[in-house]
Amino acid sequence: MKKIVIAIDGYSGTGKSSTAKQVASRLSYTYIDSGAMYRAVAWFFIQNKIDYSNNEELVKGLEQCHIEFQGKKLLLNNQPLDGELRTMEVNNHVSSVSTIEKVREKLVDQQREMGKEKGVVMDGRDIGTVVFPDAELKLFMTADMDIRAERRKKELDVKGINESLQKIKENLKERDRVDSSRKYSPLKQAEDAKEIDTSHLTLNQQIDKIVALAESII
Ligand code: C5P
């Protein structure tokens, strides 16, 4: 069977990561969470009080950031990170860190390297447009804002993080705004991407749909 690249882009909170993870597992593909890489850089900058608006500090900071994946686990300078990447503090910084060209260059190079043997499912904002413009299957996920916010609230509640629906909605809207209007690699649907509105789909329905599309190609 031939191996392909599956690129999943879309707005924040539309279920890209949960879907991509399961699609990869069903196809025995590697899952790469590109958003976690941007989150890791944002987390590192916050922890180390790096003023990323200062070019020298930015370059030095980026040089000190070594990201790798061990299975699905992200390691930053050998330290496994998970919950640390999902806090509201990181949510509030990550989109502005992601507007920086040098940050994107570093991470996009690494993402292309990880996907060069194919057999990967990568989710993010620019995967079908910039990272893998030749991906064999491209999806663009959308969903109603109220539904997205409610889903995100449930996820946070399960993790014991108490955040108001209003704050969650504001953050999702602001991230969509910054991600869609930035100069470098703005979030947009690739011309050859299929749109999937997940508002009224269960997670399993989303997964089944994408696996069926993939199986029609491989
Ligand atoms: O996917 P996730 O919500 O974890 O991504 C966090 C943030 O990282 C996004 O809001 C966006 O600013 C940035 N991002 C990006 N390009 C990607 C993946 C994520 O700019 N390919």
C-alpha cells in the first residue's frame, strides 16, 4: 500500500488534534502535532522571560529550543511537556509567537523533515498550504464557535482547569483572528482541501470520514 501525507488544518478548537491522532492510529501512521511545537516555543519563551520582540534575544532563544517527539510525546530539551503546553498563559501567547518568521522557518523545516518518508498525519494551520503543499489528502476543519468553546471547556474541566466559557471563546476568536491575518503562512483553506464541518459530527464520525477518504487513495 502506498504511504501518503494527510494534512489537517483548520480553526482553533475544531477537533483537529483528537481526530488526527486517531486517524494516524487507525492507519498505523505517525501523528505530528505541529501546534504543540509552536506551543513548546511559546512556553520556553515565557519560562525564560525571552523578549521575542528583540531580534537578538529571539535568535538566541530559538537556538536553545530543541524539540523532538518520542512517539506522541513532545520533548523540549529532553523534558517531556504536555499539560504545560495547554494552559491559558500559553494559549494567550502562542499565536503571537507563531507570527514570527524565524520561528516558522525553524519549525517548518523540522516538520518537513519528519514527514519526508510519508505515512504521517500532521495537523496545524499551514500544513496543506505551506508545509506539505503536495500532500495527497488535505482537510480543512471548521465548526460553530459556540460548539467549539463548549467542547474546549469540557476538555479543560476534565483536566481540572477551571476557565469560563466566555474567556475560552474570546481566546479561540482571538487566535483565529491572529492566525488568519498574519503575514507569514496565514491560516487559510488550501484550494484542494476538503472542508469538514465538525459542528454536528461525533469524534468517531470525523475519524471514519477521513479514514475512508485516505483509504480511497492508498
Ligand atoms: O493546534 P493548536 O491549537 O495547538 O495550535 C496552537 C497555535 O499554534 C495556533 O493558534 C497557531 O497560532 C499556532 N500554529 C501555527 N501553525 C501551525 C500550528 C499551530 O501557527 N501549523
